[in-house]
Amino acid sequence: MPEVVSLNPRRLLKARGLTGSGREYDLMRASLERLQGTRYTTNIRPDGGFGAERTFALIEEAIFAERRGSVDVRLSEWFRTAVEDRRVLQLSEAYLTIPGNHERWLYRVARKHVGERSYVQAHHGVGA
């Protein structure tokens, strides 16, 4: 996984079912800034084991082009390693359309406990 991921803000907003307006762009920008400023502390290593306690952000920085055509997001080492080792819960695109906070929470809990089995069944027809 690359250290820097390039995003097209308009495409990202449209994929979320939004219009890609200036206001939505500003809200996306603010959410990336908040995410960059949010710190996590854990003794869980990205490989799933346990070790020394670390504090980190999921993204180190978001670099916004002068024109609104691109955003480069520098991911933290911990997050990149966790994604590469498949230690991050994969959510369906449909998750973004779930209307309520409680419903999204319930989806995440169910998805976590179903685990890899649902991926295998959905993509390979195993165990159905």
C-alpha cells in the first residue's frame, strides 16, 4: 500500500451519493482535518499482536491541491501495515447508505463477528 493515496474529491463525494458542491467539499476537507487531528492509543500492533503502547493518527496529513481536483492523504505506518495485513474491517459500500447511527453500529458489530466467512461466501459461494 502506498504511503500517499491520491483522491479525487469530486468522485469521492459523488460515490457517497452527494453532489460534489463547494459546501460538501469544505465539509470533506474539515472531516479530513479532524481525522488527522484525532489520536489513537493502543498496545495492539498492526499485525494483531500486542506490544508497547503507541499513540498515532490514522492519517499524517492531507495535502489539498490549489484547485479542488485532488487531495493527497499521507497514511500512518500503523494504518498502512494494518491494511496490508488485512487487519482492518472491510465494510460494504452499502454501509454508507445506512441512515442511523445505531443501525451503522449494529452493522459493524455483526460484520465483525461474521468475520472472513462472509467475504468467502459472498465472493466465492463457499458455505452457502
